[in-house]
Amino acid sequence: MRCRYYSFSLKIYLSIFAANTYTMKRILIILISLTLNISLFSHPWKPSHYVIIDTDGGIDDIRAIMMLLASPDVRVLAITVSPGALNTENVYIKVKSLLNSFWHEGVPVGINRNCNFKSPDFPVALNTLWGNENGLDEKNVPDCISVINGVLTAETTKVSFICLGGMSTVSLAMKEIPIFRQQVKEIIWSSNGLIDKKSFNYQIDVPAAEKVIKGDIPVKSVRGFGNETFYNELIIKNISEIPTIYASRVSEFFRAEVAKNHEFSYLATDEMVSLYLQYPKLFQHDTIADDFVCPPENIALLRESTLKILSGETVAKNQVIKIFPTDSSFYSSDVEPFVAEIIKKYGMDEWTSSVITNELHRHLGVFSIVGVKMGIRAREYFDTGVDEFSTISFAGSDPPLSCINDGLQVSTGSTPGHGLLTVKNDLPTTPSAEFKYMNRKIKLTLKPQITEKIISDLKEINFVNSLDSNIYWELVRKNSIKYWHDLDRHDIFLIEIVE
């Protein structure tokens, strides 16, 4: 509709000022500029990069993947695993345990079972923990082709394919998936490209590498600083001070004995791909034969950029204010004692959504806070930003259960204005919602025992004080702050995979 509107406006202006070429050109430029600016601000949530990652489980891969997950300007659509540093079974276990540890259970993972490379299973890579590996195996895991095809079919945005190991998976996808060439705009490969055909990633599957490099999708070979130390004492210290789950995991990596005493741990190779994707100006760009080689240039700026990515500071997070206040003195006296602890326990995303919801809701309510926690948990599951999935609420339109809807709107961006929120009034209403992202759908429901406890508390307050009493709302507020602090979104919901 917006495009048709501006197209119509453009025709009017051109017809009126056709005789005045100079004026016409100026108006045309203004209209194009206006349209571009509106496009920029129409979807502030939309990340710049949509990626599929293929990994072989090296110790540099874990850092590269965490940097891609950490940035709100990157959307990881899927991860595929192929043999290289580790065999496929071990790579899958590493990747799945990492995603589960960040509660990104909904990010699809597929296995390349067609590559015949015999992995050396490097001891340091094998013994590096990415997450809790208990109970994980590769049985019943989909193959990489079905995962890639499913993602490319559902996502209309052009995708960057990230290769952290060999080229076997991307070569196979080019052969087996008809839309691969249309949907994948570039292949970014952690390697020395044609410069060093003896390199490990090249040798994993030589025919695949040569086929892909000579194919019709642009290939960019990104390499590191060789044997020059990237992770020095200062940057490791700085990473340890970043209050995000991704930075915390990178910090844990450097504290672990298995990696701490291995010199390769302090070099930067695969993580250069993440840096190149987001900060290409910090790399050189040389064309050698059919290969586009991108060596890094400024190690100091790349270290700064690493900190920025792990901090999640690659895009502006708010639409009006620059920084959301974390100083506890900014908040009401009864909320003030809990600010620091709630942020530490649940993160800034949940905190900001809860504050905005309470202001929107015009009072502190338990179920509106439950709605926030439910929405954040759903986004976490799929690893998405706001406005990226549709929501159906089964909480109905009658308070107090319907208060969940306000929390859902703020935390997910699924608002009636965006056409992404539907409220069902089917009886009985329940504290639950369905979330559909791409071709997947899940349902989150507040656990029955928690629902019963909340409703029991509200009935008890109401029994003593009427809804018109100020005391009633003061007690509701006090109760809501307690639940805000105590309810962990990772423990309070039942998650059902619908499709």
C-alpha cells in the first residue's frame, strides 16, 4: 500500500512540473529520499543479516556462533553440522547443547551425512563443553538438506550462508535445493581460499570447495591473523565484564583448563566471519582468480567490535530513548530494591518489556508480567527479535487473565496494530498462547499450580478489600512485584510443539 501511495504521488508531481526539469529532478530526489527514509524506519526490528551456519565443531566455531547469536543485527535461521574438527555426531551434540543452554531450542539443526571426511576428532575440541550434553544424540535428527530447504522456503529475505568448516554442505545444497541459488546471496567461508589449498577447511572436501568457488554464488574467503594473538589479557578481561549470556559463555571458555593451555584458543579464525559480516570495512578485499579473499586489517578495531557484538550493541534497541535507565533510583521506591537483581536474573530485555508493560497497563499486575515473561520465552525459543512472529492468545478479553495480552504485545511486538496478535475468547480461557514463526509453531502455557496460586492470592486480596479500595490495588502491586522477582520464565511454562 505504501509503495502504491508514493508511486501515485510521484506521478502527480511529475505531471505538474514536467516543464521544469530542474524542479522535477529536485522533487524526484526528495521523494526517493523520503521513501528510503520511511523504509528505514518502517521496520526498525528487522536485522541486516539472515544467516545459515555450517559448523565442524572446532573451538573457534563456538566463539563464532556465539557472536552471531549475540548480535540483534543477525538472525540465525538454522545451523547445520558437518565433519571436520569433529565427527558429525559430536558436532551435533556440541551445537544442540549450546542452543539449549541459551534456551534457543527452536533453532533448527540438521546433519550432513553425505561427507566422507574422516575427522581427526581433535582432543581439545572434543573435550570443550558447549553446554549440557546429557541425553543428546544424533538419532532422529533431520538431514541438512531438509533443514536448509525448509528455512529458505519460509524466509523471503536473502540469506548469507556461513561456512566455518569445509564446503561439503553448501555444495550439496546447491545441487539438491532448487531455490538455493535464488535465496542465498553470498557464501562467507572461514578459510584462506585459493591462496592455501592445503589448509584444513579446504582439504575437508576439495571437490566441493572447487565447485562452490567456481559457482554462480559469490564466495568470500575470510581469514584470521594467522599466529598473531587476538585474545590477549585485556580483551578477555573486558569480555568477562559484559553482562550478557553470550559473553559469559565466551568468558567460561577461556577459564576452562582444556582451552586455557592451548595456544590455538587465543587466535581468531572462524570468529572473523562474524566480524566480517557485520564490519566488512575492517577487512581488505582482494580478488584472486575466482576467489574473493578478505584478510583482516586493524586488530585493535576488530577487538573493539568483538566487545560490541557480545554486548548486543550492534543496533539501537529503543525507538525514542537512547538508553533505558538501569539506575535503581530512577524507579518507584517499592520497585527500587529489586531493580538490580531482576535485571541480573532475567536480563535487560525482560526488564524493559516489563517496565513498558506496567506503564501501558497503568498498574502493576501479575498476569501482565506473566505475559511479558511468556513472550520473551517464545522469542528466546525461536531466537528472534520483536515483530517476527504471529501470536494467538487464549487468555480472552476478561481481566485478570486477559492482562496477559498486554505483556505479550510489548514483549513480542505482536500488536493489533501490526496485525500479529489474535485474542481468542473461547471458553474456558487459559493463560496460554501460540506463537508461529516461519513454518513452526509452539504453545506456551503457564503451569497449572502457578496459575492456581496467583488466582488464589488475588481472591484472598479481593475477599478482604473491594476492587474500589486503594488498599486492594496496593496489595496487588506488592504481590506483583514479588512474582516479578520470583518467577523465572525458564521454569514456569509448559512448552508444546504444535507443528
